[in-house]
Amino acid sequence: MNRFGLLVPLLLAAVALTGAGQASENPFTGDVAAVEEGRALMGAVCGGYCHATTEGEATDAPDLLDCEWWHGDTDTDLFGVIREGVPDTRMQGFGGILPDDDIWRLVTVIRADSRCEEGDGAAPDPR
């Protein structure tokens, strides 16, 4: 076997391990059913333990709906934070706990229910 014959399987394995197969765009953008499913998840998983789900509610975790995201503001950034967590914080990763589709639903409801001012990156509300 020549050196390229060994290199190809190694590259394919590396790509598989990096999660290259996961969606890089939110597959649920504008999906009203996904927003409702995301709201149920948000209440049970995010709001049930750490994050406020009502404006002005006092918690020690960041408000997810005020559009002041500290670790990126694209859908892919939000997905990554939810999936992988944030080192040295209470934000645990939910990858392996929630399926990727449910993480995308959480991103979808964060966008739909956000209190962003017009023009500051808020996605349109699909309701």
C-alpha cells in the first residue's frame, strides 16, 4: 500500500470525529412546530434549572432572550454553546444528552422569542 492509501482512511476518520456531518445551518428556521417544541424544551431544560424565561426574572445565568450572547450570536454559535457547553462556567454541554435536532429547536425558540431590537440580529418571529 502506498503512503496515500493509508492517508485517505486517516483523513476520513478525522473528519468523522470532528462532527463534520452535523448541520451548519438551522434546519428549523421559520418552523412554527419547532418553535412550540423548543418552548417545551426551554421550560424543561433551560428555564427549569438556570436561565430566566421571563424578562426581569432574577437568575445567576444569562438571559437567553435579550440578545446579549457572550459566546457568539449566529445560530451555529448558539448551537455550539448548547451542545458543547462553556468551559469554566455552569453551562454544561447537552450534546449526547439531547439530540442535535432538539438543540436546533432550542436555537429556533431563542430566536423566535428574543427581545432583540429591530436590526440587531434577531430572526423574524415565525408565529
